[in-house]
Amino acid sequence: MYLDAAMALFSEREAIPPEDVHGFTEEEVLHLEQELGQALPAAYKEFLLWMGHGAKGFMVGDLMYFPRIPGYAEAPWDLTKEAHKLLDESAFPEPLPVDAFVFSMHEGYQFWFFRFTEGDDPPVYGFGDGQTKDHFDVIDGTFSEFMLRTVDDDIRAKQQLEEWRRRAEERR
């Protein structure tokens, strides 16, 4: 529903076999919501059911997957806690909103979050170490737009890498 366009683009052009894409079960989503003490936005639930445990080769360098579910094994990393540390280290003046859920972090210096209070397909905000603005910006108007752009960006990055490799081979 929310992620249909991202899922279609992913399955059409990402070249990751379906057996390498691992989603949550409905029970795991429910358990995570119980651990968090509140319902997750519908668009994010779709992401979890689609690839919440990982997609081999997609978004390498980003922590956005749950390798384990709380209560099932060892708890996953707490990206919100890591985001607070990064904001403190960066002396960022705006605090992370109390209703923020940090769902992705890139190599410890960048993160993205949504707010639980902003609907079923909430805006996505971001922060990067060295950011010159003193407030969080909306990166994408909705989580579904974020995922579509993320899939497209990943595909383009892989295409660019292949082009560089091809050119390097031609020069040899």
C-alpha cells in the first residue's frame, strides 16, 4: 500500500534475489510495538514486513535492520540512544523530539527518524555530523517517499560503481 512503488522498483531493478530479503512476521511487529509501548506508523510496519531483518546488498553501511527482535534473543541496537550521543558530541542545539524513532543510521555520523505523532506515513527527518543548520530538516515528506528515493539512490549508486569498474577495465 504505502511502499508499493518502492517495492516494485526494488523487485524490478535491485537484482537482489527474493530469498535474500527477510521481513518480520506479524507477530514480531506486534512484539516490537509492545516493547516500544506504542503503535508503529503503517508505512514503517510495511517496511518491517518487507525487509525488516535485512536485504543482502541493499543499503550497505546503514543500520536499518533488526537482526534480532527484543524478547526473542539479544535486543537490537538502540539507534535512538546512538542518535542522542551523536547530537551531544556534535553540540547540536535542537534536542531529538521525545516522540522520535530513529530507524536508520549511516556509519555512526548520520541518522534518520520519524515522529510517532505524525501519522501512518510520517515525514522523515535527518541529521548529519557537521551539519551547519541548527534544526532538523524534513528529508522526505513521507516515509514512503523516503523508501522510494532510497531504493532509487541505491540502484543508481550500484550503476555508477559498475560504470567506474567498466571504465577501469577498459583502461587496462
